[in-house]
Amino acid sequence: MRVLCGELHPTSVDVLSRPTRSSPPADANVIHLSWGQLIVPHPFSGFEVYINPEDIHYALYEECIAYLKAKFQPRSDISRLLANHPYRHNLSRFPPPFGTLTNVLVDRMPSPDPRKLQAINRIQVHATFDRRCFLDLILAGVLAVSVPRRTYVTRALQARLGDESNGGDVSDADIYRAMFLDLVAWLWVSESDSRASGADWSPMPWSRASIRELSQAKSLPGWPAYETHTALEGYLVPLGSPQIRKHELVHGAPVNIPWFGAPHDGHPFCPTLSSYVRLRRSGSMQTLLDDAAVWISAMSFGLLEAVTRTRIPESLLIINQRASSRVPAAVSGSQILRFLARWHGIMHDQAKEADRDAHLTHGREVARLLQTALHALDEEVWTATSMLVRAGLTMDDAATIVASVTLTVIPVCTIAHCIWDTLPEMKELLQETDRSPRLYHKTITTFCRQQMIRAGWCPNIVSRPFVNLGWSIPLFSHLMRLRPHIRRHPGEHKACTEDACTFYTINAGAYIQRHVDPSCNCAYTIPPLDKVQRLLSEGTVPAVVYNGTSLRIQPAADNTYVAISHVWADGLGSITEVGLPTCQVARIAGLAQQLLPESSGAFWIDSLCVPSDKDMRKRAISLMGVTYRNAAKVLVIDECIRAQCSTTGSWEDNLFYIGTSGWVRRVWTLQEGLLARELYFEFRDGAVDVEEKLGLKPVAGSSEWLDPFGDRKTWLSRPACSHVLLLNLRAQFHAAGERIGTVPLNTVTRLLHLRSTTKAADEIIAVSALLPLDVDALQEITGDDVEISRRRMEACLLQLKEVPRHLPMERSPRLDVLNFRWAPRSLAEIVISQAPFKDTSGTAICTDAGLLAKYVVGAFEVPVCLPWDCRVDHPAGDSVTHYITIAHSATESMYLLEAHMNTALSRSILFDALLLLDDDFSPADRHPVPCLAVRLGAARQPPSVDSSEPIRATYVAACILNTHRALFPDHIMSSDRFRPEFPSFRLGALREMRVLLT
């Protein structure tokens, strides 16, 4: 940008006494300004203005000059200014006066194409610009420094300062004015380019959608052609009504949206988001924060009004708007819910009476509005197109606002689908809200997790993998309202991390059993050790019966006892030799008596029936599958479930509380729940057959099935967490009249997701009853915990022999074992994708020499070396992800390849081929494509298809091919490596081959 002349900032007397080419106005309060000698020779240098010193744009200019004086020394800091020009940053990196001036400058005239700049001449400037507008003087200056090419005024002054004969006439004021013009010119060009090449769907007037909508509106006389009415307080559905409860669970509950004070009231009704914004931006000077406020207003009030064709006054939805309020103003989520519930009811009734064509036309307009809003939310997540980040908000604050707006838009989408369920546009809209990944999904999951952690939830319970598991967005808003069970004090989870909860990390040396009441100090009840050991030696499961004073041991005959499933963190852990507090024994015996009154309340619990003796413990573990399979009933005892669940409460809440309990987070409890003949959970009001209550099996003694959810069945149809999968799998067997035997490995890995065990070596043993494994052989493996875990995984895969063909493609830490580097280190650590692999993807044969299977092989034209500048380290520190673009010759398409690998193995970042499950992938498909990065080495030229010998491939990394740009990380895509002219790695022809993966 260019120089301000010495006449720009003198006193009014000096200016007015200086001769000019035209006489100034007679008003003594008017000052005369021009660029003069600073941009000479140039046609624009002669443009001059006469303004009042109180001109708002002039006041902003003076604030900018004051900032520059405080930030830079006039002569020594010129180089530092030039090295840190705004093309490196966005508007939010500068004080508000710079952003406001730039905003209004671009509104006044965007930076034209450089070729068109050449044609702008002095006559055009003088004819177009207002000589009483200081903004036009700045615009003339930035045009001057942009013609014929981009140059720095400050740099020109720097050169003059170095010239002893010509530098004396350069004042400090000249330098600061030059700095100002350079900065503003750069910002003007940058903002103009950003608007021209940025947003497609934003409601702001420069987006492509807004330009298209506004041009269409001009061609529609009398637009809009329908009547509107105004909603008042009596219009809203009362809080606490059945309508509100149903809408919360089915459609979601909006949350409060921060309100920045945009002018909503006092304007005509607007049928589109673009007209809403254009009307409120016209005739006023917009700061960047003003634009952010208008964006929020358009995406809340504007969208609700346009969709419902109802005028909504600010007073109906905004809370805490008084100046004296200490709580920030917000658009009330509960008020929005009440409004939407009323609108839904009205539209449901009107649909039966309204003109069908008009009704369907309304539905199509609503679908277009909501599609635009969803796309605008996606764009708002990108830094380059975000109105909120542009206004100076942090990425976290911007994401919070996007999430809160989304939690209003999505319920509107689902309600609209209910009203116009026959419209194809509405079906597509509903698919869009569910389709993953959308960028706004990430803001929702992050926002949900942050809110739940603030409410006291353990970071491990509401970990990122948990919230990313596919909960529907309507359910997220409901989950955020649920409160955690507090065991001792509200801050008890402050020491917990996303990877571990302190309550479930058991220190055996310091473990203490808990009494029913903390004040209780009763003695321990211990079963007869010799009788327990004798039954175990005979291969018989022992059961205990409590007679009020002591425990009696008896063989656990089939279907005559209750097996207890619990987690040690609740204080029920022990061994036979130690026993349990008598109060706990009595309580458990009472529950067993209620469930099996005919068997005197016989029960089995590991704390009483598993001795510490090594051989006896092995025998008890070998019988674990039989123990739970033969029990008449399995009773889950978990403190969180007991404290939070009730038969009188919401079953949605009950189901979620079970899903966040310690019981569903432990590896050992998986087979205990799956193998149960009848599965009960201890609720606040006693033992409950949850499957019967959820309608997952017939009512006892009847062929009828309960349906507690009705049209809210989505809670069970979504694999939102492992307990839902567990209950759904059991329901499938109930429907077929069968019991669960062995379970496919692919299903076991899904069920193990988010579960953990104190000893990693226990994992395979803990699920051995679900898989065709020799548990005795697995228990004979010795070594330290890490060695036992590694060797048991290797032995498990060899025993299974047939494993899913996609297993190497699952994201997971890997074994560092010869010929087994493709194998997961742990089944529970496998990352569950949004679109899980199916059991029908085929099988592979696990051998000592590697994994043998048929894969589609695609070799690169040249080997790929993953660049370090495209590496992302994950927070846990045990894995890294590399990103590169690849080109596929056959489809003429570009893909983003994500390569995931262990940190310890990330040195092996050279590969020359990809293995895929099939060759059916297209850039039109939005879903990620799993694959493997491998080294073929000498086998890069594969043998003929008829060859009986497999090609050998060395595992490098599990990968994902992304075809949808929304998946590309912002910081990765901003790298020069992803510019179109950068040569991508090219993938050759694809061929199906037999592969030995090592």
C-alpha cells in the first residue's frame, strides 16, 4: 500500500491556508486532505476531500495511526513491518479499527482484477468518489498503490531515508501514514480475495448462494407471495408438557446461542438468509464484530422466521439482554424448543386442510433454506471462511457458537422432515443431517464433551472416541443435560484423563473393600476355602449360600444360581481367602434371593469363589465361560447404574447411564453380559430385566414384546456405544430363540471398543469364552505383562486361523513382531470407524509366516516417502498420522491419503503400493476407503494372475483414502504441498492378487 501525504494530518489552519486546485468550503470546521506528493506521480494523487474532523472514518484512521505509533518506531521498525504484512494473517490479527475500515472499504469497492485496475483512470475516480467522504480518499490511495503493480509506500520512504540528499523531507508522520496505507491496502486486497474465492453458502452478501438468491429475488414481483404472522408469548408450548419432552428426545433440545446484539427487530420480514443479512447491513458501518453478530442473527432468528413464515420479536427468544445483567445475552434454547413444538403442531394440523400444492411448495423452500444453512455451518468451521474467526473470536469460541447454532438447525430439519416426509428434498435433507462426516459434526462432539466435563463427567467416560461413535445430533443435546453420579465430591475426576479414570485404575496393593454404608465397620464373611478349592479341582463351579451368619459352599448346578457381574472399582473386589464385608454379602444374598427364591439365593461372585492360589485361579478362570453361561440369571451390580437408573425414569436416560457406567467400560464384563441366560441390572428400585423393559425380548410368560420407545427407537438402532451393541446382539438371539455361543472376531472387537482392563495381558483371556480358543494354553504363556500380552495376541490369531480380511486395515497400535506387524496389539484399542467393516468383507488365513489373503494391489509409479511436514502427532503420543495427496490414473481423481502408524514404527515411512478390499471406489463416493500401505520391494511388478505363489508385502501403515474435501484437515490443506501444481504420487492399475502380508 502507499503513502499518506504530509497534508493528511496537519492542523485545520495549516490545511485550509494551503493553496489547492479548488477552493475549500467556507466552514472553518472542515479540513482539507489529499495524498499529494506521497503517491506522485499517479492520477489518484490529485483526489482531495473536505471533511469534518468528527467524521467516523477519520476517527478510525486516527486510531490506526495511534496503534502504529505504539507498535513501531518510525525509522528502525520499517523492515519489521514489511516482514509481517497482513497477507500472512487475517483481519482478526489487527486492532478493530483496521478491520472496520477494511470491511467498509470492500463493501464500497472490492479490489478489482489486476488487469482491470489498469483501466481505472483519474476521471473515473473523480466522477465516482465523494469529495466529502474520507473513506473515498483511503480508497483512492489503495487503488493508487495497486496500480500498475503492488508496491510498498513504506519501502519507497525507506529508500528516500537512505538518500542523504533527499531524505530530509521525510517526517515521522509521513512514515506512519505510509505504514497505514500499506497495511490497509494489503488488507483490502486480502479481504476482497477472501470474499471472492471463499464462502459458497454463507448468508453474507458476497457468498455465491447470496448473490444467486438476491438476483432471483429481484425478478420476483411482490416477493414473498404469502402472509406472515407474529408469534407472542402465548404462542409457545409450556415447558414440561408432553410435547416438549417428546421433541427433546426425538428432535433434540436446542441450547442457548450467544447473542452479540445484531439489529433483528424493526426490519421487514425476509424469506431468505441472504435478504435478512443484506437488509441489516445496508446503511450502516459494519465492524467485523457487527458482521459476526448479523451471521448469528441470520442463522437463528432469520432461519426460524423464513422456515416458519412467522415474525419472531427479540423479546420472545433473547434472555439476559438487560445492560445490568451479569450473564451474557443469549438466544434461549428452551424458548426455541417451545416455539418449534408449537409450529410443528400447527403445521401438522394445517397439512390436512391446506392447499396441497402450496403446502409442498413451502416444504421445498424450507428444504432449500435448511440445506443452505447446513452448508453455511460447514463453511463456518473453516478458518478461511469463518465470519466468527474473522471477527476476532478464537477457534474454540467460534466452534462453540457453530455447535449451538447447529443444535437449533438440526431439530428444525427433523421436524420439517416429519411435516413433509413425502418430499424427496426432505429425505435428502435428513440424510444430510445424518451423513458423516460433516464439519459441523466435529463442533457438536467437541462442544458436547466440553459441556459434560464442566458438569462433572469423567474425561475418560466422555472421551473423544465415545462422543464420536455416531450418536445422532438430537441425542447430543439430550446427553448434555444429564448429570453424572458423584461418588464423593464434584471435583473427583479432575485427576482423570481421556485415557484413564482414577476410579477404574486398580492398585491391588492398596485396594480396600467397601461397606454398604461408609459408616459401617462390620466384620468380613469368608467362605470355606477348602471346599471352594475341592470343587474347582473337580472342574465344578462353586456357588455360595448365605444363611444370615455364614456362607455355605455348594456345586453351582445348571440354572440354580445367580452370577454376579461387577467392577472392582465399586469396592466388591476380593479373593476367597479375604472374603467381603458381611453387609455386602447380606445385600448380594438378598438380591439373589429375590431373583431365585426357589434356590435359597445361591450366587457366584469372583470375590468369594476365586482363590488367590495360582493353580486354583487358573481353574476358576477356565470355568468363567461356563459360570456365566449356566447361571439362571446374571445380575449386574454397578454403583453408577444403581444410583442413576430407575424403572420410573426415562428409559432413554437409563440406557445412557448404563452406557456411561463402569460396567460397560471393563473388558471382563463383556462375556459376562453376553453369555447370560437372563440379564438383570440393579436399579435404584431393585433388580430389573432391562431387555424385557426395552422390548428386546418377550415378556416373561407371554409372547408379547414391550415397546417403551415407540417412534424413539433410534436409541437402539444406533450402535452408539458397546452396551447397545451387546443388547442388540442378545436381542437377535432372543428373536431366533437361541443362546449366544461363539461370536465373530469382528463383532468382539466392536463390543470391546472403549473397554479396558487393569492388566493388558488379561484381555484375550477375558473374551476367550466368546471365541474358539484354548484358554488353558493361553494361560500357560509366561513372562512380564507386556510379553504375555504380545504372545497371547499372537497365539490367539494363530488359534483362530481365519480372521477378517480387513483386520490389518483397522486403526490400532500394532505388534512389533516378525511376520505379525499387521496384527493389532490389542483388540480393545482398535479404533471404530464411522462406517464399520462388515463381517462379509471376507477372511484371511493367519500363519506363522504372515497373513494370507486376496487383496486388490495398486503399485505407485515411484515409491512414496511420507514427508515429515505432513505428519501429525496424536495427543496420546503413541501414534502419528501422515497426510499426502495421491492421483489415481484410472479415475483421474485426487485423493487425500491418511497413513496411521505407531510412533515407534514411524521410521518405516517408505512404501510403494496400496492394498484394498476391492477396486470399487469412486471420487463421487463421500465415504472413506480403507486400505493398507505396504512395501512390495522386488515384487513391485506382480506375478501373473494365474500364479499360485502369493506376492510378499511388508506392512507399513493402515490408511484411509478420503474423497470428500470436508475431511481434509485445515492445517494440512493450507500447506504448499497441496497446491494443485504440486505433483502428487500416482497410483497405477489395480489388480486382485494373493498376498502374504508380514
